[in-house]
Amino acid sequence: MLTGCAEPAGPAGRPPGDGAQADAQTRALPPVVDHVRTRDRVVFLTYDDGAERHPRVTALIRDRRLPVTLFLTDTVAGPAYADLARLRSVGASLQNHTLDHRSLRGLPYAGQRAEICGQQRKLRSRFGVRPHLFRPPHGRYDTTTLRAAADCGITAVVLWRVQVTGSGRGFTYTRGERRLHPGDIVSVTEPGRTEELLAEIEQRGLRVARLEDYL
């Protein structure tokens, strides 16, 4: 199972009961993706909270209008929602990372649905957006997670093939060749390395694209 965050894997439905859980079981499950199949020479930058606390990173996003995707946990990002609104105004996409950053795998359906749907409501109330992408905390999920995500209106569960961690540790790859490829989803767990990552992307003849345009 892939791990992540600080580690290197229709509308919301009714609560379980009165046939709702059976409905969730038959609902199409969202795909789990770490790479997008495309001929375009693009990669996708994703951050799990925290980017707004790095002035140089927010300046990069603003100045270059980088189409990054921010997966937000309410209890972590909530105090910075005003800063996130400014990043959204220059092209950053705000997506779901649960209310409380609990590891979902193994939790009952009701608990997982509350974490995912609860953050859907928070983001809609605060920003007027209805996220359709979801990243489970630490990249840990099970079939129940996929059912709950589908019930909350999620259309894709997003992991990563490339991860950018602390200084000196280089880039890590969950599978495949150890270099950037077109279509790679990159999880930037150390936002301070964004400039280094952008240089690598340019060296490979790639560019940053908006993930939501491809999923």
C-alpha cells in the first residue's frame, strides 16, 4: 500500500440504513490513480496542506500561476483558508483530504463517509467549490474508502508516482523508472523544494498542467 503526506501509498448519499449502504455498494467506485495516461508532456504538482505556509512557494504559485492541486484537511488548513482563497484566485485547485487527517483504512463506512463528506461540505461552504478529487491521508485506503468517496461525489482517488521529500533525499518513486515521465502525479511533501522540482521538470522538457483538466 502506498503511503504519503509526511510519509514516503452524484451528490452525497444518505447515511447507512434504509437501503443507502446497498446503494453505495452498487455505485461505481472511483478509480485510484498515481499517473495519467497522456501524450502531452505534462506533470501534475500536488500538495497535502502546508504550501500556503511557505512564502516562496506561494510567490511561485502566484507569479507563475502554477496550476497546482492542494489537498486540504480542515483541522490543518482551516486557519489558513484566507491564504488559500488567494492561491485559488491565481489557479490553485482546492480538493479533499478529509476533516481530521485520520487514517481511513479499516474504519467503518459511517466514519469514513463522515470524514470525506464533512470536508466536502466545509470546502463548499468556505470556497463555493465542490471537490471531485480526494487523497486519503497517508495514501491509505480500502474498498470502504472508495465506496464512501463515491457516495460523497468523488470521481477519482489521487495518489502519486513521484514524491518530493526533505532536502538531500532526492525524489522517490513508488514504481517504474526513476525519472519524471509525462503524466506523472507528483506529491510535494517538502514545499521548500518546489523550485528544484520545477527546474527538473523544465530539464525534462515537461510543464506543469492542471490535474483537473485530465481527471
